[in-house]
Amino acid sequence: KRKNTVFYASHGFIVVFFSPRMLNSFFKDKKTREVDVEKLSTYLNGCFPLKHYLDNGIDFFGELPLTASKVYIKGKAYDVKDKVSELDSNSIYASSYKSLVEQFDKMALSYFKKRIKELATEMGIKDEYSVKLSDAIAYRGTNYVRKRIINLNRYLYCYNTDVSDMVIYHELCHHFNVYHNADFYSLLARYCPNHDYYSKIISAGRFLDK
């Protein structure tokens, strides 16, 4: 979820639900209900993790990072095979799409638990954080500081580790500063100087970029 917006993705289709108030903000003229495509495009391009191509401000298509035939894992593309005999170094086995998602989530959660612990230690954070995965497309991560829980978008596991590390650093920086102010970004830059570059990679859905 993003404020006043709900995203739902399934089988390659993306449906976006706007509240009436939010929807009205994208009209050039409320009487004719003509959509301000540039404004809507800017909004959608800031959402995670799809590449958006707009047609009349309504239809948009992009590559999903986890499908029945292809999956991205840590910056590498793998073909999905349902026969063990067809496996090679560029493929992954899954008997069904459901089993692929379960396998993907298990690997992602295991990796992020370990990685968050490593980066927290680097930053001098002694508290232990619980880690959860989310399929909310509109955000990358959330740090519930008081509860010591970090939610990460599962699709971060599709990107190169340097890219996903940026989001983890970002969330861990909230351990020291809950606001997105100058001090926060100064701290983030200390641990991840290229955070702006990595953020653009995520927004563009460039899973193979480093």
C-alpha cells in the first residue's frame, strides 16, 4: 500500500486502486476528467518495482521479477524448469508457480535475516531486528523501530546485493533517526555513498544492473 493507493499484482497484470480524492488529483480538468499523464507517470515511476509504460494514462505494462517461467535472484536471471533433467547453471527447479514463490521467499528471508544482522553490526547496532517479507509493491522497506521489526519487499532479493544493501542501510539508519531529513541522508551516505544511483536502479526495475 501507498497512501491513498492500493496496488495488486497477479499473473502479469497490475491493478491500481485510487481513493476518489487521490484520483481527482490526477485530473487536468475535473469536469472533463482528462488525466494529467505526466503527473500520473511521475507518481507511478516512483513506485516499486515495475517499469511503467503509460498508454493514455491507464494501461501500463512491465516485466515482473517473479513469473512461472523466469525469476531474478540477486541480480541474475534464471529460467524456471519443472523437470530436473533440464536444469543447468542458468535455471532453477520448481514443480509449480506456488512452489517457486515458496522457495523464493524462503531463500530471500534467510538471506535478509543474515544480511541485516551483518550490516547492523557494521553500524554499531546491538539490538536484534526481526525480519519480515512483504509483497506490497509500493514500498521497498519499513523499519518499525520501537518493535525492532524490519519489513522488506520480497522483490529486493531480485536485485544485485549492493542494490538491496542500500535499502537495508536505509532502514537501519532509521534506528538512529526516524525522519528523512538532512542528518538522515548524511548518515545513509556514510554507509552507502551511491544510494541515489541504487535507488534509480530499483525504480526502473533494472534487476541485472550493479
